[in-house]
Amino acid sequence: MTTDASALHLAALAQGPGGAKGLSTLDLLEAEGIHIIREVVAEFERPVLLFSGGKDSVVVLHLATKAFAPGRVPFPVLHVDTGHNFPEVIAFRDETVARLGLTLEVARVQDYIDDGRLAERPDGTRNPLQTQPLLDAIAAGKHDAVFGGARRDEDKARAKERILSLRDEFGQWDPRNQRPELWSLYNGRHLPGQHVRAFPISNWTELDVWSYIERENIALPPLYYAHEREVFRRDGMWWAQGEFSQPRAGEELVTRTVRYRTVGDMSCTGAVESDAADVASVVAEVARSTLTERGATRADDRISEAAMEDRKKDGYF
């Protein structure tokens, strides 16, 4: 978390007259995020924001609306649709785009499977298949900067990244060749064909995100709050019964009160038992947790210890 003099300066810039004196941690994080978004928009020609309807991308979009209020967000949003998304999340995505008057770009994994550019995986999950549609959508839109909602506390690989992360002409990331960001100075230089990923909430934790959602009264898909659902137990997680996830022999289907800490591909994302039905209860629950949301509920990150880093090197989020 950034709390040094540079963060106070950024907070003062974002808050205007009166400076940063007496600002809370959330104020500082918000100011840093708004500053990053404004800097990227000023420096790049065709930015885009990755927006799935998940909580982190919702927070980044909220920061963008505050950064440019009372005007509209001056760039489109992009969703890589696996075809295995939770229906509630897709409905929320579309409602948010309509409410804010945004331009939505969608890259569909199903299109790549239909024409043979990609093949279904043996494990049934499509989450790792998002990389090529993402890179193609970035190229098609000529996007030179891509906002993402990644946070350093989620995964070891994401902890290695800078706020601005260069991707080469193949969309690949080299963790050994990153630019320093001393005093919150961000270097966005890139060659034609390259692009930069920008992470405005990289310094936030899951608890920061939920505390901010509570403070700002930000709407989320209902899956994030406790609800009854038919589920089955696999790999230490509760999986929802649905078109893309069915119990195997020996896996009993039961009704449990659960919620989702992350809302990725239905075929790799598990729920946790919870009675946290409102945002204040979720904040308290997250404060007690000793596991990250990805470590607790994402099967695709359990393939190997370096699963996320391997995907990120190839161009994944």
C-alpha cells in the first residue's frame, strides 16, 4: 500500500484545494487510482478498460467515472466472454454499460472454438482460453493501453507487476524486464504493435476493495452476497450445478447458503459457505479470512504453483 509523500501529493492533486491532510487510507488509494487513470488517458491514444462485471473491474470503472465526472468515461470497455459466465454477471455487465452510456466491445471464446482457432480443454474450463481472443481484440481495437483490475495481493505473479506493465508485439509479458516506478512516475513508452497494461488498484487489498464498495455504495452482481444454491463439493470448494458444471459420481448435490468471492468462469470458480448477505457482513468476513479469493475459490490457479505467471507471460490478464 502506498502511503509515502508521493501518495499524499497525488491525493492532493485529486482532491483539489485543501490538500491531502487528514485523508484516510481509502482516500489515498482512490486518489492514486484516479491519478493513474487520468495519466493513462492523457498519455495514450486508444485506452480500453477490461470489464467483466466482477468486483475489481467494477471498482476500476467507478474510479474512472469519478476521474472524468461530470463527463462520460472517455474510452470503451472490453469483455472477453468465455461462454461459461454466470448469467447474473452478464446481466449486471449489460445493465452497467447501458446506465453509464458506455461502448462495450466483446470478444467471444465460443467464436474461436466454432471456427477451430481454439479447442475445448479436457478439464472443461475455458478461463485459460481467453488469452488469444483478448490479444486479438486489443489489436483489432488498436488499443495501446488496457486498464485491468488486478491486485498485488491476489497472486505471486500479480505481485511482480508494476502499475504500468509493458506487453511486447506478441502481447507477452517479461517479468525480468520491467521499468522502475520511482516516486510514482509511470513510463508508458512503447513501440508500434506493443501495448501497456495499467492497474489502478494494484496497491489495494481485497479488504480495501470491499471497504470502498461499502463507502461508495457501489452495486455488484448478487452472487457476491449470501444466497441459497444447489452445489456439490470438489477440490475443497462448493461448485454450482449448472450447464457447465455437473456433479460426478460420488459428488452429492446439496443446498447450501453460499457466496462467491470471485466470479470467473463457472467451470473453474467455486463458492464459499457464508451468511454474509450485505456489504457490511462481507467486509467483516473478508477481514477474518486468511486466504486470498483466488487461492480459495479458483481451480484454474491450482494447476501449478506458477499457473498464473505462465498465463500472464502469454498475454493473460
